[in-house]
Amino acid sequence: MDMYILSRVFDSTFDAVVPLGVHKMELSKFLLPGFKMTATLASGVFCGTAISFLFTDLPIYLTIEPSVAIESFRIKLERSSNYQGPLGILIILSTSSVYLLDRKNGFPWLLGGLLFASSGILSGSFIKKPIARLLQETKSREVVQENFLELGKLHLVRTVIGFAGFGIFVYQLAFT
């Protein structure tokens, strides 16, 4: 769908939902900072947990017994999958809203949201494979370490992409 069409749909929806007497400009000034802060805080949580996995969990998984590492990873995976999807959706929705409310200055926010969307696509298409191999029956220590290292490399790429988006958000808040 073309962004022009999306903006027209947004404008017509806005006109239908907002009560009479409230101007679009007034509401934009009120909502825009909220959407910006939501995107920045949610992306900060997202990136913080990614760094935590890379620098605290992964080194531990590489040194402990493979069966314990896999079970601990399974628990962490279940817990993190409950909030990663909703956080990603929140980031994408809030950055899209910033762009739709402020088309003149909203493109960097949309770009940051697209970086987080690409991070989610990376997770869905590439990171699931090493996770599936890890969660299969316990293998030798070398095979488990290989799978954790592959997962770590892919997770590092995802983290760098996420930090690029987070950096855009922080820069936009600080200097615009």
C-alpha cells in the first residue's frame, strides 16, 4: 500500500473518530511526544535485553553442562518470547504514528521502526533454525556450543540493527 493511501485512510479515520471542536493539530501536539517516548522506551528495553543475552547469558551457556544450558535457555526463551513480539509491534505502531502525525519530521522515526521490523523478520526467518536445533535432544558439548555460537552471531546482527533504530530515536529526541 502506498504511504499516500495510508495517510488518507488515517486522515479519514481521524475525522470520523475525533469529536467536533478538537483540531487535528492540537491532538498531534499532544500525542506526538507520547508516541516518541513510547518508541524510545520500548526500543531501549528491547535492546537492553538483547545485550543482556549476548554478554551475560551466552557466555554462561557456553561454559556449563549442555543439558543444563539447553534447559536454562528453554526457560529464558519462553519468558522472552512473551514480551519481544508485543514490544516490536508497539515500536512499529508508535513510529508509524509519529510519521503519520508529523510527515515533515517523522521519516527518521519511520526508518527506526522499519529497522526494528527487519530485526523481527531476521528473528522469524534465520534465528529460529539454530534455536530449533538447540532444543532438540541433547547432543555433545561441541555441537551445543556450535549452535549457541551460531545463535550468538545472528543475535549480534539483530542487536546491532536494533541499536541503530534506538540510536535514531535517541538522536531525534535529543536534537530535534
